[in-house]
Amino acid sequence: MTEPSEGRGHRAARDTRKQVLLRLDPAVHEALRRWAADELRSTNAQLDYLIRRALREAGRLPSGARPPARRGRPPAAGAEGEAPDAPERDGE
């Protein structure tokens, strides 16, 4: 008998980023927004960066944690004949 977790639907749920409702003091939110803008990040990306850094410094970042999302827009599918997640090649 197969486990329900082996189905395609479970993988999609596991691969989805989790949503969290966060209530912040308006002054803290504004400071975070300005800091994110200074770093050329969205407020969400800045929070992700800060939480990951805090977890890493505390030795609590799980080894299975995926790397943070790459900055900028994802490449268009099929751009220049490469898959969207294909690594860039030097000298070609």
C-alpha cells in the first residue's frame, strides 16, 4: 500500500512557501520597509533574509532548508533555448 504523502499533491504542498500573518508596530514596519529598500529587497524578502540569518547564527537553520529565492524576475521559459532554471555558462 502506498503512502498518501507519495502523491503529486503532497509534493506541491511541500514545495509551496508558507504564508504567515505578522502584526508589526507601524514604526517597526516603516523601519523594516526602509531597510529593505536600502538593500533593494522587498519587505518580505528582507524578513526572510533576517530570519534565516538569525536561525543560522543560533545554529538552528535546518540542514534541509531550501536556499532563499533568487532576486529579480525568473527568466522566461525557453529564453535563449535554455530551461528557466539552467545555470548560466561563462564564455558562451
